[in-house]
Amino acid sequence: MGFSNQVVQLAATTRTAPEAARAIGCRVEQICKSLVFRAKSSERPLLVIASGVNRVDLAKVSGSASVPVEMADADFVRQHTGYSIGGVPPVGHRTKLETLIDEDLLLHSSIWAAAGHPHAVFELTPAELIQMSGGRVVKLKT
């Protein structure tokens, strides 16, 4: 199952969704925010891939994961993904992460995700995101 997506290096930072959208020339809704959460009881990581304009509802994430979760700190993110906050891609992590995908990303024919560095992104389709990440599509926004 090969993919032909190409990583694009940009001069401008793509650390935040608005910065990424400006640098790419797309709408903020088309940006995939990769957010790492930590299960409170087990410390298990959970990846949420959300539309750049959506605020993620922590209660909905906890409900979808069937455990209470909290935002992970930078050390936890790097330990489990191998990447720094602001450059976490939706795939290619150190450990296999349970992944939830914001249903609003499916509204676009083309979306953009971080590629492991604050200046690197790649374009993909929602179907590719689901296939690459093995994620489950859920409603996550407030």
C-alpha cells in the first residue's frame, strides 16, 4: 500500500494551523492538526487529527477513547511520536497510536498535514488520511 504524497518544505513556519494555511495558500479548515492526548489512568497516548479551525472538545475525545484524557506535554509527545509539537505528522510515529480523525476533514477534497518539521507539510485526501493513519472518524469539535 504505497502512497505518492510529496513533502513540501516551506520558508514560513507551519507550527500553527493559521500559519500553515497562510504558507500553503489554503483555508485553515484544510489543515490537519495532530494533537496528542494522554489517558489519565494508563498514560496511553492518543492522537487526534482535527481540522485546523476546530476547537477539540476534551469530553468528546474522552468519550470516543472510552477513557478520560488530558492534553499531553511536549516531552510525552516527543517520547511517543518522535516529533516536536508543531511538526507532528498524522503517521510515522515511534509507537502505534490510537487515532481519532475529525469528521470535518472529510468535507474537503484536499487537506494538508505536518510532515515532521515546523516547515514541512504534505497534501493528501481524507481517504488517504484514514488509510495511512488507521484512524477512526468521529465528531470532535465543541
